Amino acid sequence: MIGMWYVEAGKYDALPIDSRGVQRLAEERPQIAADRKRYIYYPGTQQVPSNAAPRLVNVPHSVSVHANVPKGGAEGVLFSMGGVDGGFAFYVQGGKLTYGYNYVADQRFKVQSDTAIPEGDHIFSFEFKPTGKADIARGKGVPAEVTLLIDGAPVGKGALPVTTPLSLGLSAGVCVGSDAGAPVMTDYKPPFAFTGTVKKALVDVTGEAVEDMAAKMKMYLARQ
């Protein structure tokens, strides 16, 4: 049987066999669309797969969500990417803006705002800034600093000692307004949908600071 398999493999040009396993996750793959520096997502977006989503591993980036908080407050996920095996969630919990990071289901980190979020229309953002180099061979992505912002003004900051090296989850993707499926974090139950109103989300991978692009960000989020 083994000999027959190799005969057929040779016949149909299946050799040599690529047995690198998970190392192949780091290989560039053909894409149906060119990479961009900014991505706009709309309410109800669910499970955009990683091969069609922004590449946010080991690079500076920010996510900004234009949302309305009703009188009395709101809670729930504004934006998430990944799943129980790794990724991040940007959400409101206990009245505070929160960023949760899941490092390959082994460690989870959380950064929260210093004060409660305000009512009304606001742009809620987080900024991910690498503070060191990745060590892919040892399964470690870049360490990073995460800053939380409301309308371009910082409201909280924290450090991620390690991040995912290759892929934000193997099956889950981008969700706007919830964390569908197996959740990124363990301190809420999915889908933990945002109880206010999410209007639009902007993912930026230019590396430009949110504070510096606050006016430009409002312009992007205001477009129909």
C-alpha cells in the first residue's frame, strides 16, 4: 500500500512532500484582493476569515469603532478577531472600555480604561504598538503596548508581554458588534453583543498614531 501510494504520488507530481506542518502558516498565500492600509467594517459583520481580513500580527495597528452609548450605559463587544485559540476582543465591561488578548489559549491579558465610558456618540479606539521583536522560532510574537482612547484622547494603557506569532486563531475571524462562536476571552459569554449601537469600524495598519489622525479618522467613519 505504501509503495503504491508513492507510485501514484510520483505519477501526479505530488513529490516532494511538504511536511513542515505549522511552519507553513507563515508562508504568503495568494489573495483575491491586494492588501490595504485601512479597512472599513459595518454593523453585523460576522466571521470575516483571516485570509480576507487585515493582517494584524506583529505590526502596529489600531481599531476605531464609532458607536452610540444609550442613557444608562452599554456593554458588549465592539470588535473582535480570532477565537478561543487566540485573538483579541475590544469591548465594554463594567462600564469601562476593555481590550482583551488571548495568546494561543495559554495566557490572557486585559487592559481597561481608567474611567467609565460616556453616553452618546463617540469613537472608541485601541492602538497596538510593538515594543520589541518577535521570536517566531520560540512561538512568540512581538511584545506590545496597548493604549485605549475615546475620541482620540487616551483613557488607559497596558502592556502585552507576548503576542501570537503567526495567526489570530485558526478558524474564527473578524466580528463587529459581538464575539461569535468560541469566545476570545473567558470573562463573558458569547456572543456578548454590544447593547448600544455600533455604526462603523475602522482598522488602520498605517502605523499612524490615533491621536495624530483623530480628525482624519472621523472623516473615514463618517463616509457612507
